[in-house]
Amino acid sequence: VTTTDLPDHKSPYWGAGSPNYEAPQAGMQVNPNRIGAQSLTFRIPTTPASAPASDTPLGPIGIALNGVVFYNQYAAGRQPLTTEIVSFDRYNGHPNPNNQYHYHFEPLALTSAGRSKLIGVLLDGFPVYGPLDADGTTPALDACNGHVYATQEFLGGIYHYHTTTGVPYISGCFKGTAGTVR
């Protein structure tokens, strides 16, 4: 999968001259970075299989359906996300110093159509969904932020991750063998 990592929604991080610019929401502290085109190639298993859980790295850990990358629950230096959270735009994204826009949290631009929707895939090939199961309930999740359950795309059930409002937000670890991103 290749991506330029450009979000398909408005953000203050596009910059005031862009047609995709919108003013920051109340309380947002805009960081000095801007959204910039990237050239990323993900090699993701098409038939994911469970493996011993492994840590997610800093940087991209997966990709959302709109081509924006997912990051794990840490800021630079594997520090907890604390003050960085106030720099998220209204869709829960922001760019890093290399202008790589990314989501650490539920990408609200993708879950606005339904909080149980498929929103992306992690490097290990397992899908990522919004915070709810297909039946509208909040699932009980393992340490990686996932579980096995039926989804609209996988009626027989599959291991998959869910976004949450608490750490690790998207995924605390890979449940399968991770592919690569360059």
C-alpha cells in the first residue's frame, strides 16, 4: 500500500493559504508543523496470523482508509501523550516535525459515519475499527486493544483492534507479525 499521507479533511495544519484550512478549534494549541506530502510504502500481510505480541514502534504502525498513518500511544522518545494532545485538530490528527500528519487517537473524520466502522489496518494485517462492535456495544479488549469478533467485513469473526479513549488509544502492541513501512 502506498500513500502520500494527506488527509481528506480540513485542518489548521494545512496553513491559512490552503482551501483545506480551517481555524483551530477552541483550546487547540497549534504546533509549528504543517501537513506535507509523504512517500510511504507499507508491506502488510494479506492473511494476518496471530504471533507473540510485540511492541509497536514510534512512527507509522498502520494506515487509515483515507491514507493517513496511525501512530502508537507515545510522543517522541516514547513519552506518554500529555501536552501533545492539545495540538490535535478536530479530527484527532496533527503533523510531526517532518510534516507527517498522523492519528494517535480515533480518527473522527472516519468514525463520524459510524463508530463501529472499519477505519484501517495495522502493519500486522489485522483491521482497525472505531470504538464499538457491530452490535453497538463497547468490547472487552486485550492488551493490544483487540479481540476476536464478527464484523461487517468478516462475518465469521477475525482478530481486530478498536480505538479507545484511554491508553493505548489504537493499539498497544501487534498481535501478528508486522510488515514494514518505508
